[in-house]
Amino acid sequence: MKSLEEWFEEYSDSHQNPTNQKIHKVAVPGIFFSVAGLLWLIPSFSIFGYSIAPYFLILAMVLGFYFSLSFRAFVVMAVFSGFCTMVLLELQGIGANILIISVVMFLVLWVLQFIGHHIEGKKPSFFKDVQFLLIGPAWVFHFILPLTTDDSTK
């Protein structure tokens, strides 16, 4: 498995243009939130009398991926995921249409992403490896709080 540094280095290859970087800094966290919103809407199911929400099950797997790369990445993405969860709880509490909000955000932000890559002149990284869909959010937050140090969980 690649280190977080290796993932960031490879991801950065197609994110050199300053305009594309600015677009990504807005769009990537928004896409993460919109996907969280769509997952939020999947109904819970019961197994052996226990109710399981797919949202939290998938979130645990995603956070496990970040933990396998870096404790710092895990903490930062866990905090952002907690923020997303709190916003979704608030939206649900006021009766907002989470489906419409999530779908519109998802579509608009992906259009912006593709515009950014058109400006960059390079394809999005996830065309090469779908795991880059999870690397993107950590890469964006890496600009705020460096995530690559000797804190590897390996």
C-alpha cells in the first residue's frame, strides 16, 4: 500500500494549476459532504435485533482507510466527518430536503471539478485509481494542516 506522501505526490501531478487547486479546495469537501448526505438517506436495517445505519458503517470504513495512511489524516477527516454529520442532523431537524441539496451540490461541484481539470489539461486522478476519490479530501485539508509526517500507522 502507498504511503500518504506517495498518494499526495501522485495526486498533485494533476493539480498544479492554481485555478484548479482553488476549485478543488471548495469542490472536494463539498462533494464529500454531498456523498455523506446521500448515504445519510439510506434507511437503517436490523441484524439480530440491532439497528445499523449504513451511513455510519461506510463512514467507519472510510475513516479506517485514512487511519491506515496516517493518524493525522484520520483525525482531520474524522473531525470533518463529524462536522458533516452535525450539519446533516441540523438539516434533517429543520426538515430540509437532504436529497435535493446533496444531488444539486454533487452535480454542480463535479461540473466545477471537470472545469478545473480542463483548465489544468489533465484528467482527474480517480480515472487512474478510484482510491483518489478518498485521497482528494485529505489532500485539500493537507493545505490547512500538514498531514504528512512520520505518524504513519504502519
